[in-house]
Amino acid sequence: MQVNVQLKVASGTVAASLGYESAVESALKGAGLKMYPKNPGTQDSMEACLFRVPVKDQAEADRALQVLEGHDGVERAGLAA
């Protein structure tokens, strides 16, 4: 089970989006969660903004979504089908 996350792309570059990544990662860490890149090592700015948050159950998924949906750096987040 996992939550998929798309971060906002700041000015269309991977480097500029790292600020969003760091801020969202810190927010998730505060909730006891961790996010991982869906496409590690990519230089494509649209793929670099895609992440996953592994969750063990629905309660943890709900907690992740609550953190993510209220964050300025998140374009969208949802439970993977």
C-alpha cells in the first residue's frame, strides 16, 4: 500500500523543486513517514516531482494524506490503486 505524491515544479527545473521536496519530506518525517522518488536519478523535471510514501494500513495512509493535502509544495496526492 502506498500514497503517490506529485510535488509542485518550481520554475520548471529539478534544482528549484528540491526546496519543495525537502519541506514535504520534513513534514512527513514529523508524522513518522518517509517518501521515496518514483524515478530516482531522473533529470526530467516532470518525473523528478513524483514520489511514493509506503504505508502499512488505511490509518497511516489517512495520516499521510492529511499531511500532504495541506502542504504548499504538493500538487496532488492520493492512495495508489
